[in-house]
Amino acid sequence: MARIVQKFGGTSVADMDHIRNAALRTKAERDAGNEVVVVVSAMSGVTNRLVDYVNSIGSLHDASEYDTVVSSGEQISSGLMALTLQDMGVPARSWLSWQIPIETDATHGKARIRRIVADEIAKRLGEGEVVVVAGFQGVSPDNRITTLGRGGSDISAVALAAALEAERCDIYTDVDGVYTCDPRIIASARKLDKITYEEMLEMASLGSKVLQTRSVEMAMNHRVCLQVRSSFDESPGTLVVDEDEVVEKEVVSGVTYSRDEAKITLVKVPDRPGVAASIFGPLADANINVDMIVQNVSDDGASTDVTFTVVKDDLDRAKVVLEERRDELAYAELVPDPNVAKISVIGVGMRSHVGVAQQMFSTLAENGINIQVISTSEIKVSVLIEEKFTEQALCALHTAYDLDAA
């Protein structure tokens, strides 16, 4: 007998037919003799509708009440899942975050889990009951409902798997695993049987929408075995595991993209000590995350051009922050560009192979695609290009690294 956590996303519980389909998967695990925890998201589209309700009242809303409203979708789907399981003859009970409790900090809208008191739900599992948990939500130190950020049900599931020492955490979604590239763009993309935590973390942070970034980080820290599976077919999924469990390590495991980037260039910034801090400090204070950075010193050595990227939704706020400090920074011009895309190649095999970056650069050059910014880590190389070349770049790189399906 094993202890399994199943997480069903919004498309997997989109309506009652989908909920019944998900419940059948839970019933099958229990019939096999396993203890099962089910974590559910809100039904597809519900959270967006709830957010719209709040925003219709005003943009400067109370963050605590915002969480009260937007977390209610998971309460509905958890209750419906428990009722459906009961109708199938499976003993089940739904649980909200404060009933377990799943304790978080007080950062409403993007809270972080501090502790899960799992004694009662472990007892219920031992008695043969399926525990159905409303994902995405927690409870703050002052007993207010918090939410974990978009994709937060993944975090709920991984955290519960860690707290309960589950054998596996299955993430059910509308895709049947993790692919070498987005199969909607690259028809020849291959599904991976296994991928390492580090590769999945890079993919999640660099544009792949399969898993939420914080959930992968948590799984890696607590060594929770993840499996990405489809809710709509029985094919095996992709396991996210330790590096030593992957026997054949590909040099490059995948190619990802993100169109959520925007580029800002500050032209002719005085080249003096502390200039970087004076640019990026105020952005950090405004909670604007900066990603790729490149600095070009002028011929005279007196000034420099500084180029960096931010999330596209933060572009206008970043411009305001920098324009307010124009006299202090003394730059000649601020040039924004929202029409860019970040392309990344990822693989743990890069640690032991040379020439990965050179192959990327030469492939893009052969296709007439100019590289604007470069960023690297031990297992990935990212470049910024014009957005209109996104599909062309993905296709060329996917073939160049021999990732196409046979």
C-alpha cells in the first residue's frame, strides 16, 4: 500500500463530467489499496471570473478580502469532488486550508507555506477515507484565508505530499507529460519519460506552463517524486526525479520560450561606481523583477548602455520608476521594447559537454535571427530575440539538438 497525492487542475474539474472522470481515477487508486489525498483547483475559468468581480469594485482592494473571494472556487470543487466520490461508494471528506491547517505567512495573494499540521488527515487516511483538499489556499497567523499565487494548487499538492511523506504526487492536467518543446508549435516534440528537478525548474521558470515554479522548487527541496499525467487518457506521464535516477542524460532535454518578456535600454548612463545599484535598487523596491542584463561601455569609457528585461506586465511600472529618477541616473534616453521573446535550451548534460551555446548561436545566425541579450547558467542558455522569430527559432533549435521525434 502506498500513499499518493493526486492534484487535478482547472481543466480536469471543468464540469461535472470532468469531476466524475477525475473521481474514477481516485477510486482506482483506492481500489488498488492505496491511501489517497486529492487536491483540486477551481473549475476552469472560475478564478478569473472571481478576480474580475473584485477588480470591478476597484483596483486598490483589500488584499485579505481579495483572497477570501478568489479562494472560494476551490471550496466548490473540493465539495463536489467529495460528493462525487461518496456517490461512487468511496468514503471521502473535503477539507479547507484552515481545517487542516495549512499555515502560511501573511503575504496575501502570494503567501508561502510555513507548516502543515497533517495529523488529522493522516488519521483519516489510515481509516480508509479519501481526503479531498481545496488547493491554492492557506491560513495566515491571524486566521485569515491566504492564497498561494496562480498555480498555487500545485504548491498545495507538493507540500501535502512532503508533509505526509507520500510515495508520489501526480499532477493531472490537460497534457500527458513534459515535452521537449511546446507540441502546439513543434509537432515533432517528444514526451520525456523522466526529467530532473533542476531541468523542470528551469523549464517552469523559462516559459513552460506544465508545472508551477515554486512547486518544482519545493519538490526538489523535499525530494517529492512528481508525475505529470493527463486526466483524459491512460498513457504514462513524465516523472520529475533526482538527477541520479536519469540513466541517459541528454545534452539538451528541451527548448522553451516566453513571450512574457519586455526589454528596456537606458542609453548613455554615466559609467561610475554604483550606477547599477541606482538603477536596479528602485526597481527591486517596487517589486519589479529584473531578469537578463547586459551592459555595453562606450568607446570613451565615460558612459554605458544598460539593457535588461522585466515581465511584460511590469513594463509600464518600470518605466515610471526609472523616469522619476531620470535626473539622478542622468541617462540620455529610455528605450522600451515589448516585442521580444526569450528562447532557452535546457539540459543537465551541458555540465559535461562543450559547444552547446556555440551551436545555439550558430543555428540562430544561420536562420538570420539576431541575438539581443544572452543569459546562462550551468544547465541552460537563454537568448532574447525579436518576438516575430519565436516559432522559427524553436523549430531550428529543436532540430539542431536532435530533439525531433523519430
